Amino acid sequence: MQHILEAAQTIARFAARFDSAESLLADEAAFWLVVHMIEIIGEAAGHISAETRAQLQLPWVEIVAMRNRLAHGYFEINEVVIWRTATLDVPALAHAIDAFLEREERGE
């Protein structure tokens, strides 16, 4: 879970520098960093226990599937999908995981 949260925070820092999918894509290094962080999120999500997955009610299958798509479809990556994932989906995921970890820390 911590790896997912750290990758999401990295994405947030980089995505904040851009105002569109096109501007992110124009910075090749930043674009590929964001793609790689999304891959890390998907890889880490694949290692989350079924019990924890059930507690969080997130689209785990889709998260892992996106990692697989990115890892094996290098030249078929859609920058608009990456942008939406980085600016909409990843922040929501980070928020959910952060709240979960805080509850766990409090023993709830």
C-alpha cells in the first residue's frame, strides 16, 4: 500500500507541472515517469491481499490491467488516458489509500 501511495504522490508532483495531456506528452521524460509510476501502482496492487482489497472497494482488477497494458503495449499508449489517470484516478486512489492507512494506524 505504501508503494502505491508513494507512486501516486510522485505522479501528483509531476502532473501538477502540466495543464493538459499534450503538455505532459511534450516533456518526454515526465510523461514516461508518470507512465512508469502508474505501472508501479498496478504492480503493487497485484500484491494486495484479497482481504485488504475487500476492505477498500477499489477497481483493483482495472488497476492491475492498466499496468499490464502499459507494460506490454509501449507504442499503443494513449496520452489522454494517461493524463486522465494521472489527474483524476490516481488522486482518488491516493486519497482512499491514505484514509485506509490512517484508519489502520488508529486501529479502526
